[in-house]
Amino acid sequence: MSRQDLILLAFGGIQRYIAESHSTADLGNASRIVAELAKRAAEALRAEDDCALVIPSPSTLAGAAGPDASPAEPPNTPSRVVALAPEGRGADYAHAAAKHAREVWRRWIGDLFESAGATPETPGFPDIMWCVAPASAGDYRAQWNLAQTTLAARKRVRTFDFPERTTKPQDGSGDPRGRFGPRPCAVSPRWHSEPDRPAGARDHEKHEELSAAVWLKRLWHANDKLPPKEQQKARKKAPEAKDIPLGFPSTAAVATAPYRAKVLDRWEDETVRDQVETLYDAAHKVMPDEEHHVVEAPVPALKDHEDGGGSDSAELKRWFVRNGGWWVVPETWDAETLVHKHRMRGSDAQRSVADTAAEAKRLERTVAEGRRAAENLAETVDRSPNPYFAILVADLDGLGKHLSEHADQDQHGRVSEQLAQISDIHRSSIRERQGAAVYSGGDDLMAFLPAAEALNAADDCRRAVLEDRDNLASKPEPTSISAAVVFVHQGTPLHLSVERARELLKQAKDVNDKNALAVGYVTGSGTSAQTVRPWTTSHVDDALEALNTFMPHCQGESERQQPVSPRLLHDLRSSYADLAEMARTSGLTETIFEGEVTRLVCRHGGNREQARSLLRLGRSEHDAPSVVPMAAARVAAFLRRWAW
């Protein structure tokens, strides 16, 4: 066998680019963009006749999601590419693949800003790093270890590709506040905003100060010259063309998915349809005309509820499936919030005082109608929409170590294929749980889920890894998976919610031996708490099972169990010293301590099983194990109140 160079190519800054998003559509598109770039780089290497792909394996690359990946089939291309090239050709091939990916990026930006003439710059992105371990380094294992060490050193190098400071124009023009040149991007201030708006920007977006990189993810599924639209055009020519909705469901769409599924189950009820129609009419009255035709991507589990046409209510049902998420929540119907969100009133220069006053009255009537319809609909189906959703992030533990311990070309190819299989299981679980996946690579996952399904989805993802361990490789297996679930109010800024989820995942990964779970929440007012522990400890056999004892079991509004009162937290806090003193003693007093905690839990709406779970959770807390389970109690009280 001829000697070969080993190529290792990686993409940096991916998580930051994804997280810097103001909407789920931006976030989903960012994931698709970076996955497509990685896919193009891998395809460039595969196109070389004498170059062999290792990660992703050729079969995995062939099955990778395309640029129009949907939430049902999210991006699954790994951000690292490994290949073998003939001796002495590795650097040429790696350089060519990286150059190709950068050229693809610049072509996308150029197509987006074609009317502006010049292609805008995006300094520092995409950040494509590569290294080559020459054949002279030894066998595949030696080459792999050298490449890993070299790439780690490369990551520590900072290139400082920041925008240059602009100078004062000679004609004296510029920012009236004394600054000159374009202002920073409102979403990613590391780049400047583009003064020219790209083709395809909607009227309400034309005043946004966004960089070229952010405009790309904003219009990824809307511009006819970009890959998603091109791929859809090609797909429609196929005999059995299927409609794959572009975009990504909103946080409200995900949060209210179980509720809307129940409404759709009763769609034949004329009363239900009439109430939805009232919502539809009110929503269209408060939105500007330009937003009437904006169609969201549906939550994948609800897509099948859409009518295929022919029914008089087909359009109404389609709107409810795709755009109804915000409007079914009664709290949405607030006049001031809607005015701010949709900019409906215009400026004083455009309208007279009389017109503004008359419109305000019309708006108040419309808002009252919408709120009343939302409340009546909830009463009719005997269930309320939940304003909270959850973000699930997960990451396989020790995969890099496993690959180094089993540094073999064939074995690495098998690992790539098995990760693709785990990815399929993960995204299938997310769909069944009425969620939407941002990315699912087998070794990592991000998904949005209804509050009631998030913990079960995390358990599904963990079990997928546990059950497939033996298929990945011989011992030591690629260990386990660490995960974080954060419950967030749908009104919380998205980038803060995603950052919080990443922070909790880091806390889970910081647990000794990893294999841990972090669960937290952020309320609408900004209050937050979290509880972190291994999946299994000497005190808790199953962390999720213990937390699940606090989940509401009844779905109907009239049947919902009494939630654990937040006053439990007050009593635990005020009795902290006494409870801690009881716990420090042994014998009969310990029984008294457990009895006192049980009394407090039952007094505030809980039961004995929940009290036992709370005590075990407190003793297994990663950060600060405590007999007085304050952190676990905060999360438990939240779950009992909002995770339905």
C-alpha cells in the first residue's frame, strides 16, 4: 500500500455564528450554512481521484442533509473532515478544499449583494483551519496524534481579522453623532453593518443594521440565487416532488405545539374552527399588509395536519399549523406589545392626531377580540397553551479520546457511520416529541422542544448512545453523553436563551467523568436557577426519573394537579439552619429531618415520593451537595408549575 498524508480540516467559530441570532429562522439557517460549507469541503476532497475520505465516511457524506435541510431532517455534517491523500499531496489538497469552501462562501455573499456591485467582506469567517500529518510521521495512529496536536496549536493562534477603522469622508458626510463609516452590526457587532440592503429583504427588515454574514442567514431560504431555493426548484421537477418547508418554527410555535395538536384533533368541531377564524382575522388586522404573506415553517409533527386542499378551511388550517403559535397565547394580545412588534401605527408625520386616536380605538377592539378568541379556544379544548419551551443541547463525552485510542482508518469510518445512525435516532425522537432540531450530528445536538417533552427527549438521546455503544467500537466505548435542558419563556431574547443552554452544558461537562445532566430555567422576568448532577449517582439511580416526579401528569386545565407552591422555597430557606443542624446528627434525628422536609413538601402541594426525590437530588448536587435541596427545589417548583 502506498504511503499517504493525513489531512485534518476543521471549522472554527461555528457555535458563535449560530448563537448570534435574533430568531429561530436565523439560528436554523446559520446551522445549515456551516454544515453546507463543511459538506462542500468534504466533497472537494472526495472529488480528488486519489484522495480517500475517512470522516465523514463516503456513505455518511452521501446521506448528509442538503442546504434546504428542514427541522425534521436537520444538518448532520460534522465540522471536522479527515482524509488521506498521496504522500506529498496532502497540503495541496487541504489548501484547495479550504479555498473552495471560502470561495463558496464569497459566492453566496456576492449573489446576495449582487445589486451592491462589490462583494462585502466578513473578516474572520469562515474560520477554516487545516493541518497535514505527512506520511513520514508513521502509521495512521501516529499521523492522527500528530494532526490532533498540530490543530490544537493552530487553534491557539489568533489572526485578528477585524474590520478596519473607517476614516472621515472628505465631503464631511457620516454619522451625525460624530462617528463615520458604517455602524456595527446589531446582531454580531464584530462586523460592521452593510449600508446596502440585499435583494429579498422585506420592507420591515430594510431598516435593520446587519452585517453581510447575518444577512446571509436571514435570507438563506428567501433569496432565489442561494442554494436552498435552487435545490427546491430542482426537486420540484422530480415526478414525486415533496414540499419541504424552508425556515424554522418560532419559539412560540414549538411551545404551543401540544396545545395546537389538540385543537387540530378537534378541527371538525365548528365551534373550534370559528374561534380559530376569529384569531386569524384579528391577527391579520394587527399585522402590516407586508406580513400577511409571511409563512413560518411548521413544527414537523404538525406538518401532517395540513389539508391537502379542497376543504373550505384548508387555508385557515394551514395558517394555524404554521403561523398560529404566537396568536393562541392570550398574553400575546397586548396592544402596546403588538404595536412595538409590528410597527402598525406609523409616525405622527404620516398620520393626524385624529387618525391615530381612531386607529388606537380600532386596535384596542381588535386586541380584545383576539384575546377573547384565544381564551375561548382554550376553554373549548380544555387546555391552555404553555408560554414556555425548552432548549436541549447535548454532546458526546470523550469522542476525541476514543478516536485517538482507536486510531485506525477503518475504525474511524465505522464511527462516522454509527454517529450518523445515532443522529437519525435523535432527530426521530425530537420529531416524535413535537420538537424541531437545529442540528443533529450524532456527537452533538441542539433542539427546541415543548416544555412537557424536553426531559423525555433528553432521556431518549441518552438511551440512543447507551444502546449503541457496542456498535461504535470495542472497549473503551465512546463513553456517554452529557446534556442540558433549559426552560425558557417564549418572550426571552433568543441569543440569551441559547447562551444559557450552552452555559448549562458546560457545567454538565465539568462534572467529574462528565456523563451528566443540567436542568435549568429562565422566567419571563429573568429569574433563573439550575441543578446539575451525573445521570446516575449513589443517591440517585436516574436523575431524569427523579426530576420527572415533579412533572404534571394531567394535561387538561381542569384536571391539572396542584403545583408545588413557590412558598416551599421560602420555608426551606428560612428553616435552612435548623434543617442543616438536624441532618448533621444521626439516628432518630435524621429521621426527624427527613420527616420535616417531607412535611414541608406535602404542605405546599407535593407528596412523599417527591419529598424523597428532592432529598436525593440535594445530596447529589454537583456544585454544592446539600442536605437542604435548595437548587433542586427551585427547579422542581418550576417544573411542577410550567412543564406541562
